[in-house]
Amino acid sequence: MAKNFLSVIALLCAVCGISAAQSLTRLKHQPPDGAILTFQLTDGTVMAQGGAESDWWQLTPDITGSYVNGTWTQLANLPSGYVPDAFASAVLADGRLVIEGGEYNNGNFTLTNRGAIYDPAANTWTTV
């Protein structure tokens, strides 16, 4: 199974013109409590949903632009009562992140219609 998966990845790389010489490198500083989902924001930083699901973290690249040597900073938590998993999301052109709904909320199966939008300039989540 793994061999077939690697063959598919190699084929996709060849079709897309990606060199097989590329590789993954572990970050020198791992996310403080893991990273469930990550989003590349318009300012070049990476925003990650932490392992507690309500906590969020920002990976800022170092002065040379390296994420490998980047630093993590804790961001604002989601609004109280909204701790989603399996939600819809989008990074907006103005740099904000919107998340909506979820298959789970607070670890319980429920099809929630709650949502929130993150403003990186204010480091705040607003319920939508």
C-alpha cells in the first residue's frame, strides 16, 4: 500500500513539474501542543489550530524567511463554546481567517452551524 502511494506521489510530482529531490525538513521548534490544521496567511505567517482545538498558534519565519527556524506565538482562543473539528474555512484576501460549522463541537458529534472570523491585526475572533 505505501509503495503504491509513493508511486502516485512520484507521478503527480512528475506531472506537476516538481523535482523528486525536494524533501521535508522537521521544524527546529515544534508547535507547543501540536497542529491539527494549518493556514498560510497573506502576511506569510502560518496559523495553526492547536491540539486543544480551541487554541491557535502562529508560526513566524525567521529573518531569512525560514519556517524551519521560525518561532511560535500563541494567538487568541476561539469564542467560548465553539471548539470545532471538521469545519469549512478560508483565508480571505484581507488576511482574515474564517471558519464555519463543524462536524464536532467540544469533542461531541454535532453538526454545528456556529462560526468565527479571526482578525490578525487585532488578534481577536468574532462570532459569525
